Amino acid sequence: MSRSKWKRREPDSPCQQICLIHSKAKICIGCHRTAEEVRSWARFSPEKRQRILGELPDRAGLLKVRRRRR
């Protein structure tokens, strides 16, 4: 049986299985979604998911770490 029949025609979750909300940026350090986006992902339309996916690369910059010198 072909599994292609069961392939969903909507964007997959960007989850990286590193689920931790950054305390200052308020986004997941794995996928860069907000907690609300993570919770509601299954209810979002494909169009809304695609819009969020387009925003994620820019959000990554919010997590840049500044290291202290010793």
C-alpha cells in the first residue's frame, strides 16, 4: 500500500524536540515558536502555519547568547 495517500497537505510542525521556552525571549529554544503557537499548532490553518514558519528564521536572532569573559 502506498503511504503517499496518507501524506498531509499542510506544513509539518517545526518541532525539534528541544522544548524549552526562553525566559526573556518567550520563544522555544528548539523551534522558535511562542508557547501559544506550540499549543495551538494543530488548530491553525495551513496558511497560518506557513506564515509562522516564514517568521521563525528571524526569531532565531532573539536567542543569540552573549558570553561573559572570565
